[in-house]
Amino acid sequence: MAQKKDSKAYGAYTNVVILTNVEVHAKRDTATIKMFGTHDAKTFTKGVDAIDYITDNSVDLVLCDATLDDMSGIKFAQIVRKNMSGRPLPIIMVTLENRKDHVLDSIAAGCIGYILRPYSIDTFEKYLILANQLDNYPEIEEMELQEAKDMVERGDFDDAIEAFEELISYQDEAQKYYDMGCQFMVQGKYGKAIVSFKKAVKINDLFAEAYKGLADAYKGKGDMEACKKFLQKAADVHAQFDRLEETKTLFIEILKYDSDTPNPFNTLGVNLRKHGDYPGAIHAYKQALELTPNDENIYFNMAKAFYFMGKLEEASNAVDMSLKMHPEFREANKLYQRIHGKPWTPVLGKIARQRATPEGAKESAKDLDP
């Protein structure tokens, strides 16, 4: 009989869900997790059944295989991340799949660990410990964040600003974990990579709230210029992590103080494009259009990204939209000529110069670099 492990290092996982459509994997994972103090381990072969169970029961941990009967493990993680409210549910991918793109997709879907089969008990224990450290990592910082917010509520604006700035000083630590994750990916140590990346993300989550707190504190002091500056920084962090609703809320608030503020998703798209991440840039531009749907500069930037991907039809459609909004847009006209070998010709009677929305928002910065 397998000896039970001491759970002090990784906490007690009392109710665990195991997801796999391979029976031998289910038996192995169940036997293993029970060595770590788990009393109740439910196994499912379908993601929809597991989601129904998680909805109605308190679950501490999910061990998820790459393939299920009705969906992929990544799709399951995406559904859980999107629909679960409150504290995120820890999901560890346990799989034979060792492709780098699968690891990165698992990170993006919200998994906090990645264990390759066949695994040893020591390896399994190590990733339970890492997962527990990751889950608990920001608790002290979250307490500090709440204390700083309370200072703002009390009107202790100077003390609040000092506390928020201390939280933001952890940025170097987030970069350290991101760099570690990149190194682990190169070495093929995918489990450690995913934990490192997730730590970086969780620390960055604090930045967005800390920046918003700084904005509130400076607003309380009557310094609206500093308030606007930190609202923009908070919006930029949310945009970086593809949080549309949070970004939109902050963007609308910033517009109250500055109608010329740049669209944070467009700024992100420009940066991604300059680093050669054309698909990422296009996704960011599409999110930008959710905030300012009639901005010709975003369509132009999107057209450039499509053009450098070699997707000329998509580039043509995007630059055409830009020129319909602004027929005198010189850079857009040049791109149109590159694609078609002739200048753009307006359709008479259908051209209307449309301003960016929300009404009064500044035209987004054009991505003019080749």
C-alpha cells in the first residue's frame, strides 16, 4: 500500500476532480492524489459533466488530461476560467502532450501546472507544492493592496500613494518570473515554465489594481493629471491581458478627464506589430475597435499587420475601411497603392468623415513604421 504524504507543504486538497478519457490515466491519477490526503476524487471523461459537478460542489483542484470525450482539456480550462466566479479554480494539466504550443495554450487557458506522463510520485508532489505556492503567492500583497484602498477611503491620500507605489515596485519580480518561464520553455521544463509564467501574471494583476488605487488617491488630492496618468497605466495592464470589459471601463473614465487619450488596445497592437507578433497585433486591434469602432487609424494599423502577414485581401478590406472614414489619409492611400498598384478611389455619395467614438476621443496613434 502506498504511503500517504505529509500535506504541510502543499495544503489539503480534499475534493479533487480528475478529467481524462483514458481509464488507466484515471486510475493512476486517483491513486496518486489520494496519497496526498485527498478523500474525495471524482473522475469524468466529459468536460460538460465535470463543469456541472464543479458548479454544484466545492472543488479544490482539477487534474485535466489533454483530450476528453467531448472537448480538449484546454477548451475545458477556458470554459472554467470564463464562467467561474470568485477565486480561480486551480487546474493542473496532466498529459502525454509535450508540444510547446500546447503548453503555451494551457497557460493562456488558465492552467497553473503542467505534468508530463508518465510521472513519478516525487514529480507529482513537486508540482502540487508549486501550484500551492502559486495559488497563495500574492496573499500578502493583496492584504497590502486592501490596506492602501482603505487609506484612500479614509482620506489618507499620501500614505495610500506610498503604499501603492511600494506594490508597483514589485514589477522587477514579475519580469524575473517571466524570464525564468522563458528559460524553462527553452529547456523543455514545461511544468516549471507554466508556474513561472503564472506567477508573473498574478503579480501583474496587482499592478492594475495598484495603478487604479494611485489614480483614486491622486484624484482625492485634486491632482487630475496624475489621476489620468495612472488610470491609463491600469488600462494598459488590462489590455495586455486581453481584459476587454475592465479596459473599456477605465477608458471611459479616462475620457472624462482627457478626450485625447489613446486607445490602450491600439497601443498594445502597435507594440506587438513592431515585435513581429502580427496575429497578436490583429487581435489587439479588433479589441481596440470595441472601444472606438469608427477610428480610421486602427483600421490602418490592422491593414499593415495583415499586409506584413501576406494576407492581402484582409489588408485591402481594412485599409478600404480606413479611407472611407478619412479619404485624405495619406499613409493609408500609400498602403492601398502598394496592394492594388493604383490610388484609392472614393465611391461618390458614400464617404463620410466619421470621428472616433466615444465621441470626442482622440484619433489613435498611427503605426507608420515599415
